[in-house]
Amino acid sequence: MELLDSRRLTGPNLVWDSPGALLDVAFSEEHRQVVAYWTSEIRLLLAAAGLPAMGIATKSRKHGAWLVAGGPIDQLYGLIDVSEMAWNLAVAKVLDELGLVHSDIIRFQPLEGIEPSPDSSPDWDEIANRLTTEANPALIALQQAALEHRVSFFWDDDFASVGMGETSKTWPIRALPSPTDIDWAFFGDVPLAVVTGTNGKSTNIRLLSYIADCAGFTNGSTSTDWIRVGQDVLDTGDYSGPGGARTVLRDPRVEIAFLETARGGLLRRGAGVERARVALITNVAEDHMGQYGIHSVEDLVEAKMIVARLVRDGGVLVLNADDPALVKGTASLSGQEICWFSLDYLNEKVVSHVRDGGRACAVKEGAVTYWGSDGPIQVAAVDHIPITLEGKAAYNVSNCLSAAAVALELGIPLAAVQKGLTHFESTPDSNPGRSNYFQVGDIQVLLDYAHNVHGLTAILSTTALLGAKRRILTLSTAGDRTENEIRQLAAEAARFGVEEIIVSDCIGYERELGTGGVPRILQDELHKHGIQSTATHTELDATKIAFERARPGDILILLVKAERSACVDIIRKEAALRSK
């Protein structure tokens, strides 16, 4: 029996919609009674601590369970301590029943009236002091008032805010106004879309931001690369979680917002908002297996579907009808307005949905077409949309369909959607690291970061249509993937018959596998498929080798994450040299 992790849940999450404390625990089947014991102990401890009863839940996971106790947002750290104490007491009971010696995991002194453990050390006073110190009645009062006025409420360790964007205000967490002193009529929500999925999230965010620019809106967006308001990049880095969402939605310039919402943030903390006008799930494919209790595509679908709960009150859920796992995973949904998108308007899901009066966005007669309350509307011809490469890049056709659907459901004018689709180009500035195409003398270059099999398949399918003599591929990924995921990347490259492959580490992302771990696995798998490859240390080294080996008519497929900027510099340098 082991406590793997404990953390706060601050928004709608895989267990429920409320904040709480989560314990991720592991145990063997013969020790499963520890869950029932934790449930009993946590009830006693919550009552003894004077914490309100806000729900208790257990969720079975592979090799263990998630144990969740709901609690007030001002005392979640203390709630974690209380929950851990309940776990330790539960473990002690199991060990007693089995006649085993208590382990060092028993750390807390039980409260009065609870059977003590001889191996525990007194720690309850520290927990009680933390709960007292954390308590912030003004925060709870503001949260409750915002709920009663149906106004969005955001909080963190330093600030609390009500409203969104241009109709928001933020105060220090310990200097909050009384709800009776607030003019609640001022506050409201801006049009908001959250975007999740395995691949295509960032491209959708950037395409939507460009469409909003075309409509004249000051828009805020978050992604795995930056936080952005209008043309101002507020910060760089991975802001696809709740922190980025709060930053954007507290900015008074924001009139419309687009939030990339990654799997990690949803599982670690929950969604960064409680409601949105539109939620998009681009697709769901195997990625990051084994992390945060995710062990299958079905688990991933369940995690991504957290965003469906954000659009219950008149909002729209935009879903990929070409994704079988996603279609299957949404079978139990009820009461939500759905807009399906598909590469083919004859997709069975689209046909039946539109026939029943539903909304959809699909390719019909070579054009992105939207079915809404006014019937079908032709948005833009696919071959007039630059990022689709005249329709060859099917994955970007799909991204355009979903972005068009989201934009139209948000009420962005059709003319702005049309202009956005037909003028947006995927460059290192507008869409860094996502389908950046270059003509470098007499060779073609594609810079991307296809970090899973689903993404790599899309890239290799597209490049197979571009008429190159040979394909030279640089291949790397982060070391937090499972060995099976890494081997699948290599196997997919072999299946597509890539002529030359250069493997490397992803510098700074070696993680559990360490230096050389990823390229070693990639090379071993490629060798099993009869393919010899070259190994080098960095993505930059791999890019240089690719250019050295390139011949006229080749295409270089550079899959780069950590050293993207440096690789772009190499591409531009080579373009300048080869143009002379």
C-alpha cells in the first residue's frame, strides 16, 4: 500500500465538478479494504476538524484508486493533510488485521476518540493550525455571492476575481471586498472556448485567435507556448492549465478568449473555468500512457470529456465525428448541444445529426460547410486555405473545420471566419512548431513536433503526397513516454517507408529515460524493421545532418521540440545559402 501523490483539485475534474483534495494510492487486490477504511476515517476526521461535509468519492484506477474529499477552497492544503491522516489510519487497520508490523507511512496522531497507532507521531496540532491559518471567510463569501449572481469566479493563492476579461475585477486574496459593496451588474462573461484533444489544440487556438483578429476583437489565448492578449505575449512557456486561464480571463482588455486545455492540467487540477460557451475536443489518441492514472484510450476520452460539463447551460460541444473512440465515448452524453465536424459530409454521424436538426461542419464538394439553424453555409473552399496544402494536409483540414465551427458557435461573423481561414499561414511566428513548411532551394522542409503516433501518421501521410524523391526524417520525443509509445513512433516511420531516419534526444526532456535513452529505443525498434538509422545527441545536430544529406527533390521532415528556434535559424540560413 502506497501513497503515490496528493494534490488539490481546484475546478471541474475527473471525479466531480467541485474543489477538493485527491490522494492517488496504490494497493494490491488483497488490500482493497483500505478504501472502505479510508472512507470511514475521513468522515470522522472531517467532523473532528470542523470542516464542512462537501462530498467523499473513490474512483478505481489500475493498481489502486483515487480518494477524494470535497472541501472549501480556502482550506484545501489542510484538507490534504487530513486526508493523508485518514489514509495512514486506514493502512494501519489493514496491517493490524493482517498481523503485520506498522510501516513508516503511519505518521499522524489520531484525534480523540479514534483508536491510536503505536507507531504514529503527534502531528494533529500542526494540521489544525494550518486549517486555522488558511481559513478565509471573505473568500468563501465572495465565492458564494458570485455563484448566486451567476458570475464567473477565479481564485488562487494570491488573488481572487469575479467576471471575465473586460467585465472583471481582481483583488488580493486577503483584501477582498464585501459582496454587498460590489455592483454585480458590471460583471459578466466574455465569449469563451476551451480546446482540448490529443493533437491539433495549439493550431486551433492560433487559428481562432487570427479569426478573432479579423473580426476586430481583442482576444486572449493560452497554449503550450505562451499567454497572449491581442498582439502582446504576456509570458512564454506551457500555459495550457488553470494558471494560464486565470491570467487571460483577468485581463481587462479581453473581449473574447480561447483556452488550450491539456490533459495534464485537467487531471492534476481540473478545468481552469467552470463554464464556457463552446468546448472543442479535436481527437483522442494514445499518448502519455501511465500518467495520472491514464492507461487506455478510453481513460483519455473520459479525461477529455471533463470539458463537456462546462457547456451545459446553452453552450455547444464541438466534437470530431471521424474519431471512433470519441464517438463511442460520447454515447452516454445527454442534454448537451453538439456540433460534429468531419472530413466527409456523408459521415454517418454527421448525416443523422443534421437530419435531426443538429449542427455540423464538414467538407462538402471541396468546401468547408457549416450546418446551423439557417441550413448549410459554404464557408471556404479547402484549396483556398493555405494550411491545408490544397487539401493534402488532411489533419489541417480537420483543424479548419473545428476552428470554423467554434468561431461560428461563438457568434464571430462569417466574413471574419472566411478571411481568417483563407489568410492564416502556419509559420514559426504565427504557429510555431506546427506544420511550418519551407522551400529551401530545391528541397522542401517541414518543421513540426509530431510527438505521438497519431501526429506522426498525419505528417507522414501528408508528405507522401508532396512528390518528394526521398524523405529524410529527424525523430525524437520526450523521455516521459512509455517504451511502447516510443517504439510505436519508430515502427510507424518504418511502415511509411521513410528512406533515411536520424534519431536524437529531446534536450531538456530526457526525463526518466536519461540521456541517450530515447534514441537507443528508437534505433532498436527501427533495426527490428530492417532500417538502419543515425543517432546523434541533439535535435539541432539531427537537423544539420539532415541538410548535409539532402539532395535536390528531397523533403526534410524535422520533428523538433526543445531546439525549435535554433532549428528555424538553420533552415533560414540554408534557404539564404541555396538561393544564391
